[in-house]
Amino acid sequence: MQEKTVKKVVLAYSGGLDTSVIIPWLKENYDNCEIIAVSGDVGQADELEGLEEKAIKSGASKLYVADLTDEFVDDFIIPSIKAGALYEDYLLGTALARPVIAKRLVEIAKAEGADAICHGCTGKGNDQVRFELTIKHFAPDMKVIAPWREWDIKSREEEIAYAEARGVPLKISRETNYSKDKNLWHLSHEGLDLENAGSEPLYEKDGFLEMSVSPLRAPDTPTYLTLDFEAGIPSALDGKAMSAKEIILKLNALGGENGIGLLDIVENRLVGMKCRGVYETPGGEILHFAHKYLETLCLDKMTAHKKQELAITFAQLVYNGQWYTPLREALSAFVEKTQERVTGKVRLKLYKGNIIKAGAWSSYSLYSEEIATFGEDNVFNQADAAGFISLCGLPIKVQAQVDAKNKL
């Protein structure tokens, strides 16, 4: 499709710097095309305020705000918790949100008869891949416009100048120009002083953290909580039944005020470079911790170990934008089987950035105090260990005997 035939573009719109600049840029470079802005609500809360007015003033013909929070939690976050998916300790907050947003972009583009979908991801980042692989899955012939791979703008400072010259309203300044991504699962910070791997994050600076506080500012008394799970899904908090989304939001508050969920990481991006970021994921860290804690009771050894191996692959698929692939679906099927008995309750203590185990119970628990005890028992014959060790050591013994015979 030639540029001149692009009459209507659906834009993934956050109201941030990149997507704010893109609206006038598209009009200037794509023959004054119509721009339909789409904001996927994945729990970014106050970031959605005033978005419609801003989009229209910037040149869009309309704005869709699509509530994706339940789908985001139930179809993406929960399956990843069940899988135990972590990418280099990163809880995949941005990576999990992109496919659900891109899916809705395609749905709106088809309904509107759009010629193209546009996103504001840079050529250095992971998100361009996550958006576009999802678009390829749902609309393989749809044209994708990625301005960062086309325009002459080279930096965020130049973007700000471009926006100021065209009267595009911005909520940031040249001094507070962190690149952020926020949803109900996390908040990421990149850029500015964080680009120096030797700099300490400004956790104690007012306004830097939004979902959490520095552990230094957390209460001096611990917070206890209990979480119930049914087949791997969080179902109640402190004895009160809640949806998974409600639990996450409540845990964000509890975890945030106790300094839980801060991660300063230099991660390996999909495009090959290393990048440093600071993440806030208070509720997510608590849920992952609690779920893993319960699994230590409910999963047998072989299943637990294989699941740990496959969790790495699952996380890589999510990170690399390959949610809609046969392998991810197959891994999810495996994970679902492992979760059939992950039902029970865990108790945790939150204290100044730490999550401390305070008890776990399950009717499916494979842990037997009677078998494991150091005290007297009537169920474990310790003499059995001699034959067990003899058989396990037989290959080692034979190898040693052969080596000795051959003077090796």
C-alpha cells in the first residue's frame, strides 16, 4: 500500500510524549489522513483523564477508550502467574499488556475500515515487536506505521520541541522526562539518570515512585495478610472473596505502602541491547511469591522441576511478543494441568520491602510432617536408604572400578 492511499489510521494512543507527537506528524506526512486514537484501559487510572480533549486538540477525529482491565487480568496476568513466568526477575508488566491492547486495535481498525495501524514504539524497544506480532496474528495484511522508524526526530528532547512548536499539550517537562509505562500490574521508569548504570535510583525523592514507597519510608510495624487460591487462581484476600482484579488492586495498596515490588534491573532486550529500568510491581510480587509458596506444598518433585524449566520459555515468549503462538498455547495447557491441585491458603508478612513466609495450608499438600520429622516416627524405615544408595551409586562404583583397572 502506497502512503497516498492511507486515508484512515488507527493510532495506539496513550497521551504520552510519543503518541502526542505522532498525531500532527501523521497528518503532515500521510496527506492529512484521518486519525482515530485508541487508548486501551489496562488500569493506568489518572493517565486517562482529559485524554479525549487532548487527542481531539492534537488532530484526532475521535478517541476510543477501551476497558481491557478484566481481559488483561483474567486472560494474560493470571495465566502468567500460574506459569511462574519471570523474565530476568521482571514481572512482565508492559509485555503482558501489549497483546491485549493490540488485539483491540485490530478490532477497531476493522470496524472503522482503517487502512493502517500506527504505534509509537521506538526501533530500539521490545514493544514494536509485541504490537506488530499481535497485529500479524489478527490482521496479517494490515499496514503498520511506526514513526520512530521513519521520521527525522532523534531524541525525546527533539520530540518535546516538535510538540511545543505545534501547540501539542504535554504533561512532562525536559526535567521530568522519564519514559514511563503504567497499568494495574506495574509502573516502569526508564531514561534520564537511570541510563547511567552507576546511578542510584531516586527512591526517596518525592514524586519518583508512584505505586510504592521506598522501604526506608515504609511502616516500622509489619503487615500480615492471607491469600486463598483455587486451582492456581487467587480467590480471596484476608478471608474475603474477591475477583483477581480486585485482589491485585488491593495488594498494590498493601504492598506499595510497605515498599514491596521495587526492581532495578539491567535487562537483555529482544533487539540485542541491554537496557536499565526501574519497575514498581507491588501486588504482582506478592501474588507471585504467594503462588510459588503454595506450589511448594502441592506440586510433586518432577512436575515442579519441569515447570520451573518451562517457566523460562513461557516468560521469553511473553517478553518477545509471542503470546499468540502455538508454543505459548501448548505451555499454557501444560500449566493448567499443573494447577488442578494448587488450592489452599498462604499467610505472608510484609515488612520494609520484604515478603516473609508466615504459613501455608492445603488439603492437597504433599508435605507430611510425620514423614519429614527429625523425631521418632513409624512410617519411614531408615534402613531402606542403604539399598537405595547402593543402587543409585552402582554406575559410579562400576566406573571407578573400570578406571582403576585401566589406571586412569
